Amino acid sequence: MNKGLRKIVGLAIAINIISGVVPTTLSIGAQEVQAATRSGYLEGIEVETNKDKNVTLYTKSNCKSDYKLSKLDDDDKIPTSLYGEVSDSVKKLKITKVDLTDDSKYSYKIYKGSDEIDLDEEVKASSNTTLKVKVFEGDTLKETYSIKIEKDDDDDDDDMDDDIYLDDITLTYNYDTVKLGFKQKTTEYNIEVENKVNFLRIAAEPEDNDDRVKVNGTRVKDEDDWETKVSLKEGKNKIEIEVSDEDQENERTYVINVTRLSTNGTSSNNTTSNTTGTSSNTGSAKNTGWKYTNGKWQYYDVNGNQYKNSWVTDAKGKSYYLGADGNMVTGWITLSGNQYYFDLVSGERKTGWICLGKTWYQFDSRGALVK
């Protein structure tokens, strides 16, 4: 080997040896190159409001400037709980950026409650909103990051109840809506219902799907549409609906006082709710229950009043509908924007999958056509 070639080979070997022991900080001339790598799975995250304003995130719940996420050192691990505050006027929130420490190794999914959402997808901003970022390696969950955004209430009242509300309360009887006049900050209601209303379905939807809701002590959940059935006795009935955050640190209780009138009672002028069905005094006390007249079925209450534009549910839980003429409906009908199908012979409302002709149709648990 000639001398020139030996020099080149020797120089190459020297460079390779040196490159194997280069420190993480290397001075090259007057410039310093810093090789910093954040530990953990999350490199960075950004949240915006519906006004396209960045939400300042903090590493502690008191949201003081000393704990801003942006003040973390580049190699510090991002904590799994982050916090933020927005003004009460903010209606929507969205996660706009998720950076992982190793994109080739990890992936992520974003959740609001049990619902998976997309990057940049807006969600409703409640008084307390929790978003979660779950990081996976393949199919294995490695870490869950929780981002809790609280609305800044200008009210100086320190009452813990100020931070949590129900989004809505709806009452139904046989698929007819009972008017309540729900308002988030009104916690007690008084209503009257007719004697035929022997139960109510209560749907109590929280602002945040992570919140816990109980109706008369019974837990209701998102997968059940936040709904449960409450039986009513004649006279006064008290329904208590309690909503609390997932940590059960904040809670609020709504009370609905329901008066079910007696069989000979009449609705007072101050009644705040009723079922949407109407009745006419065309029957007699002897006409009670189902009657078959002129090839059609009708239904009468204990006072002989014929049901019209009303639902009827029998002891077996089967539901029927009486039309404007008081006759039992069969076939297709549209009510309040929803399509229903009733058996052509029995008049029973259908649910689940039904084959009509050569076409399959799906109906939800209430009988409404799934579109």
C-alpha cells in the first residue's frame, strides 16, 4: 500500500473512532450544538378555542404562571395531567397539535368522554371539559394524558356548585314530552301530570360526558342516553337528580316535584306540564281500556275518555299509538319528525331490525327509524 493511501485510510479510521465518542454537546468553532430529547411519550400539545385562540396549559391545577407547560425544560417529561382556563364566552374547544417523542414508534387517539374525536375536531366547552390523549405502541396503551379545561367564572361566589351543571333534563311518558322548562341554574321544579301518567322517563344529560349522574340514587350513563324510568304514585313525588364531576369534588342537585292527579282530578290552571296527547269526553265510565268499534280499535281511560294523538303501553311493555280519530294506528306514521312502524294486525310498535317487503329497516329502542 502506498504512503498516500495509508494516510487516507488512517484518517478515515480516526474520524470513525472520534465520532463514536462525541458528547451530546459539541462545540464546533463558535457554535454549540445541543442534542436534547424529552423523556416520556408526548413532545408537545396545543389546544385552541372556537375563536382560534391558544389555550395556555399548565402542569398544576392552580394555573399559575410558574407552572406553564411552555416553561418546562426541553428534556423534562410532560406530566399526564394538564390544566387550562378559558373565558365563560368560549363555546368550543379543540386539540390542534399532538407531537410524540417518536412518531415512528408511537401513535395516539383523542377522546372526549368515551367518544373518539379527531385532531382539530371541535367539542362543546362546558364549565369543566376533559379531553384525553392516549398514546399507543402498536395495540398496547402506553400512557393517557388528561387535559382539563375550566371556564373562568366572573362570579366571585365560592360555592363549589357553581362549576357543574346538567346540560338538559327531558321528561317523557309513552314517548310524549312532558314540558319542564329546564334552565341550568334553576335547581327546583314543580309540575302536575294527569292520573294516566304513572311513570316518567328521565333523561339527565351532563355538560361533560365524564361527569356522574344519579336519578333518585340510581346511576345513569352515556350508553343508556342518560335515561332511567321513575314510577309515580298518586299525589306528590320527589325526583332528585345529582350531577358530580368524575372526581366527585363538585356536585349539584336538581329537584323535580311531580304531582300526579287523582282519577277524578283535573289539571289546574297553574299546571306547568302535560302530555301532548289530547282526550275528548265522548266515552262513558263503562268504556274502559280497549274497545273494538267499526273494525277499529280505540282506547278509553278509567273516566271513559277516549285517547287521541296518544301513546298507550300495556302491562307487557308493548306500545301502540292512537291517531287523531282515536283509532289505533297501523303501518307507517311520522311523529315529531321521526318515522315509526306499527304491525298491520296487532298495531304493536316495532323496534330493532324489521324486513318489510324485500327491504330491511332498523328502528331504535323507542321505535324511531334509524336513518
